[in-house]
Amino acid sequence: MNSIKHKLLFLPLIFMLLNEASAQRKVDYTRLVDPFIGTGGHGHTYPGAVVPFGMVQLSPDTRLEGWDGSSGYYYTDSLVYGFSHTHLSGTGVADYCDVLFMPTTGKPQLNNKDYRSAFQKKNEDAAPGYYTTTLDKYNITVELTATTRVGVHRYSFPSTKEANIIIDLQHRDSVLDSWIEVVNDHEIRGFRRSSSWAKDQSVYFYAKFSKPFKTYGIAQNDQIKEGEKKLQGKNIKMFVQFDNPGEVIAKVGISSVSADGALKNLDAEVPDFDFKKVMRAAKDTWQKELAKIQVEGGAPVMAPVQQNNMGFGGFAGRPQPRTRTSDYARIKQTIFYTALYHCMLVPNIYNDVDGQYRGLDQQIHKAEGFNYYTVFSLWDTYRAEHPLLLLIDKKRTLDFIKSFMAMNEQSGLLPVWPLASNETFCMIGNHSIPVIVDAYAKGLRGFDAEKAFKMMKDAVNRNQFGLDSYRKNGLVLAEDENESVSKTLEYAYDDWCIAQMAKMLKQDQDYAEYIQRAQNWKNVYNNQTGFVQTRSNGGWLSPFKPSDVDNNFTEGNAWQFSFFMPQDVNGLTTMLGGKENLENKLDALFSASPEMTGRSLPDITGTIGQYVHGNEPSHHIAYLYNFTDDPYKTQYYLNKIMNTLYKAAPDGLAGNEDCGQMSAWYVMNALGLYNIAPGQNNFQIGMPVFDKATINLENGKKFIINSSGNATNSFYLQGMQLNGKPYNKLFLPYESLANGGNWDVFIGRLPNKLYMADLEKPVSAITDHLITVNPYLVAPSKTFSKPITVSAASARDSVKIYYTLDGSTPTLQSKEYVGPINISNTTTIKIVAAKNSILSKVVSGTFTKVAADVKAGLPAKTSATEQKLK
């Protein structure tokens, strides 16, 4: 009897817990998404209807050109041209916006300046999977929703006998070919092949209408061709006209393969005309995806916070609730869930429901057992977007890797920046490599790792974009390639990733080769200035100014790129002269004047000193304080970045969204974690910003992050516990997350230096197969009329330098450098450095004698053709 009573006593508690769990499950995360965030400023996002990673992005087009019109939409615009079915999220180059539909009334007009309409913000709304607005010119309410491969329009017309839908296949980019055909009075189909960023993009479509149209007209070169059911050309448009239809639903399937493929997609995904059903399904899909990370709280602390100086271990027990400002919590959660939403817009599924897709060879292939994806902004997204998706969506990550390998089989190369059925080669590096390596390092299997490894090696051993110069010289020379410094650094990181893959596959010889190449960043580090610099003619390109934005760096300057060796932060620390110097260098970065000199680039935005959050090479830099004796500065700058460079507004992003990277940075940092070098299995610890965050893992486990809350004036780490035990590291192993558990974090208003001093620091170091760093030449000029002296030096101590003057390759048996070399005639000096009999790469400089009346000059900056498009 007592046993029964005791059980009854626990029933209220059980019900309370069940109700609490039920309440948590019922949170509608889609209501915390604002698709208009990023549509202003330079975010370049779009607000239209899309499902996670969908092929269709059905959205309004308000701009026909311009950098800030890259997505087709800009928040402050007041004219809309129509609603097209494909859009890019946050890119710095315009493309897509294919197959435009525009409802109108009256006599059909085919010129976009005639059929466009004004609209008002008060009538515009958007949510995940849904968009609506009212066309003032026609008094038509437009509603949009979507499935993966189908866009669904609902147009509510006023009473009229001339209710039209314009289909414009000439809209936006250059048309290579197009056609449109009337199938019957409910259906049309067509094709559009265009050239823009993607030089050869094919989109087929098949549209069905909920009501019969009474008439139609197809135009070629803006002239209606009476009686024609099909026309082909570069300027094809049409209208269909309804007689007082009230509401018309148009559902449009698209495909890269064929019109039949578009029809299959349409019939499979939207078999009827139930707009609300499709809209609800889209919302449910988004709810499921967004619920993979559940956050609570996040409002600022209203009451004073007690400072803790307990040192190691921090507080006992879980963080306690505080008085909150609920509206602020909602704002923070809106920023978070909109960021997570943006992370799930791309990459995009590209295969039809039957698995067929158009590959990078423009041939039709079939994805067997996986979905084939496109739109990989890998220079951006390998940093945070892909590590985030690997954490919460391994199945999709596996499909990404299989897509990479399929692209390699079709084009002979792992992707760099694939768009539709094209390789754009935008940006630098070969950053599908870190995505694959990070996934394999974190236990993802299901693909041929040996084959992928060979593809990686093939990618970095081709003769393109300065890779031949990089392999020969241990760096990319300015004479050989544009953006030479940035490319050297990014290639070195990719090589480090290959070395990690080699180690995991027990390929010792390959490991030795690529871990040496991973150190090539040292060859562009100038110990005289403390910055990475351009190498030219055996020396350093001058004059040098670290704030200069020039053709030797990719969308940045020496300030940002001098910290891009995430695979060897400890090596950078050594080169700088110790942890104190690293800290001083970071302090100087964040406190420098934000003025950029040299070239003007619109996407260098979101500055704190010379830190540039609007561009990806800076994204890991705040975490480098974790390697110094004052790691609390990581928390300080993360708080500053998150609170000043992200907001719940159309201009709420500091720069281009870049296909999810800008948002993924926020998501990971709001959780208090960041992987500075994907391929490493440790997450750097920052500062969680929510009272509670639950990561729902695919294996059914949960990793729960509890924090005492974060505010603009309370963000310093005071203590941590992992699974109820004191935690004393500034990094968290991936296994700790993957196995599920509880991570409790305590914060305060002031840095707890006593506690922080006891924490184990992270290590990011290359310690084996060390290279001898390239020496360099110092000369007054590249040309001379009177004799000059040329000196040789090294960024490292305890090395010997050997040289030749006859064009031969120097060895240990060559003449040892002991002092300046006198030059009176045209001479090529070749030098190597040696340490422990290990030679550097050969460094060569040619100094040319000219007539006395010819002015001697310094090495000229290279002006090779840019391959980047941003």
C-alpha cells in the first residue's frame, strides 16, 4: 500500500515533466524565422518560398541587375517584375531567376517595364515555405509556396474578363535558346538555356493551371504569333488569359533534364491543386529541420550578476534562471533561427524524382542511392556551414560527398564552385577537400575513401591557378599568378587536410609529402614585418602596407590573411616569437584603423579594426586568443561580433550571406563552439548565448548546452561542467558532442583570469616532417645601372644559406652565404636554406643591368587575369 502511495505522489511530477516536454515539442520554430533578414544591406538573400535544400526557390524579382540585385530581390525596392523559380542565397555574383511568371489584368503587356507593378511593404509577408504580396497596379494578391522541385502560385484576381499570367523566358540573364509550347487549355511546357555566371544552364519547366485559360498568345521578339502553339528562339514570351477566374493556382515543376522530367517532378510532388496542403507540408518540413537545434531564453540579465572567482571548476550545480526581457529573447531567437534557416537553403537538390540530372559534362546521369546537389560556395561554406550540417545532418553530408565525387568523374576535378551544370571556378583553393576530410575524420563512412583520396591529390597536383608555381617554389610567386599570397595559404590548408586523410588511410609516404606542403604558409611570412607578404624575384614585393587591398590577396589584405594558418596556429605563434606576441598581434588587428587602402571592394564589410566579418578569412580569428594567456578576449570579441554585426532586420548581416556561411558562423558561435580548421576534431570553446540549447543528433542522442545566459555586459567564462563533472579545457572534442551529454557553462561580467589560467589550451600544430623555410633576397631594386649589393636572409634562425650565380641549382656543396653579394652585371642569384641537412625550395632572383639613362625599378606587381568573380 505504501508503495502505491509513493507512486501516486510521483504522478504529478511525471505529468509536469511530460507537459513540459510536450510544450517544448509544440514550439513553432518557423514563427521565429524572418526571411527578410539579409535582403537589405549587402546580404543578397531572397524572401520567397522554398523547402530545405530545394531545387525550386520561388521568389519575387525586384531588380534586373546590379551587385545588390544578385538574388533578384532587394528589400527597399517598390516595383516587382514577377516571380521566378530559381534564386541564389547571398552570393556576390548574379544568376538564376529562371522562368518568370507575372499575373496581370487588362490587355496583356510583354515588356517588363509595362507589366511590372508597384507593391507595398505593409502587404508583403514571408515565412518558411510561404510568401505573399499584393500587386497595386492590378489589385492581385499573390501567394507562393513550394515543394522540393515544384513552385505553386496562388493568384487572387479582381473581377475581370482579362486575367492574365505572363511567362517571360527572356527575364534577367542572356538567353542562348528557349521554347514554349501549349499542351492544352490547362497546361504549358517550355525550356530556357541561358548564360551568366553559369555559362550554360538548362531549365525545363512544366506548368499546370487550376482553371482553363480562354486564350493565349506566344511572342517571338515581343511580337505575338497568332495561332502558334510552340515557338523557339532567344526572346520567347507568352500570356495565358482567364475569364473572371477569381482564384487561379499555377503549379510549376522544373528540371535540368527534360520537360518530361519536369512533369514527373510536378505529378509526383503536387498531384492536385491544394495550395494550403502544400503550404502546410512546407511548414512541417521546415519545423522538423529547425527543431534539430532547440534554443531557449537568451534575454539579457536584468539583475546584477555576482562575479565568481572560485577558479577551477566554477560553480556547483546547473545555471539558475534570471529575470528576463522576453522581447529581447525573441529577437535573439529570431536571429538564430533565421540563421539556421539560411543554412538550410543551400546546397540545392539537382536531380529529378527519378534520380536523373544534368552533370558538369552537360550529359544526363542518374544518382543511384543518393541525391545529387549543386550550388556549393565552398570557399565560404567549408568553414562553418559544412561542419554544422555534418553535426546535425550526416545523411545529407554523405550525399554532398557523393555529389563531389560524381562531379569529379564527369569533369575530371573535384568541385571548386559548382553552379547548376557548370564549374564556375569562383574563388580560390580546393575546398571540397576539407569537407570530405572533416566528414571522414568525424566517422562518416559510406563512400569510397581511397577513391576520394586520389581525387584530392589530383585536384592539388594540376597545373592551374598557380598550383604549379606552388609545388615548385613552396609558394605561389606573384610573377606566376594573381592573389598569390592568399592562394599559397589556402593551398597549404588543403594540403594539411590531405595529410590528415593520408594518416587515417595509413598512407605514410603521402602523409610525409602533404604535411610538408601544409607548412608552405611559412614561406610567405616576413619576419621583418610580422605579416604574410607577396614574394617576387626572390624577395618581398615593396612597398608594403598591410592595409592595402590589392591583386595579391583575395578579398582582403595582409591583416586578415596573416592569421590564416589554422592548421598550425602554434607554428604561427613560434614565428611571431611567442604567445604574448600573438596576443599583441591580435590586439593590433582589432584596434587598427578600419580604413582599407588600395583597391576598393564592396564586400569588405563588417569591420572591427582590420577584422572583416563580412568576408570569410576572418571568421576564425577571434578564437586565436584561446592560444594565448588571455583567452577571455575570445569571449569579448565574439560578444562584440554577435551583438554588433548581426541583427533582426533586413540589413542584419554584415556582408554577403554566402550560401549559409555567414549564418552558420552565428549558429555555431551562439552554441559556444567553432571548428577553426575542419579536419581537426576539436571545437574551440567560445560563449553560448542561450539559457539552453539542445542539439538533437541523428543517432537519437542529445547534446544539451546550459548557460546562465548571455548579455551585452555579461559574457565572460566563469566555469564549466561536462556531464556533471568540472571541465578544464578550452576545446571540446567532437566525440563529446556525438555521444550526447550535458555541457553547463557559467558566465559573469568580468574576466575570471584565475579560472581561465587553469584551462588546458588547444593545440593546432604541425610537429613532424618540418620543412626548412625559404630564404629571401634583399636588394635595392630589380634593375640597376651602377653596381649593387644583394643580401640573403631567413625568417628562421640557425640555418645556413647556399647560393649560386651561374644559374645552377644550389646544394649543400655550393658556396655558403656569409655576407652581401656584389653585383655589377645582369645576374641570376639562386639560394637555398639548410637546417639539419634539410634544404628549402630554391629561391631565385634576377637582377638586370640597364643603361645609365634607364631608371632602375622595383619588382612590378603582377596583374594576371582575375579568376575570382566576386
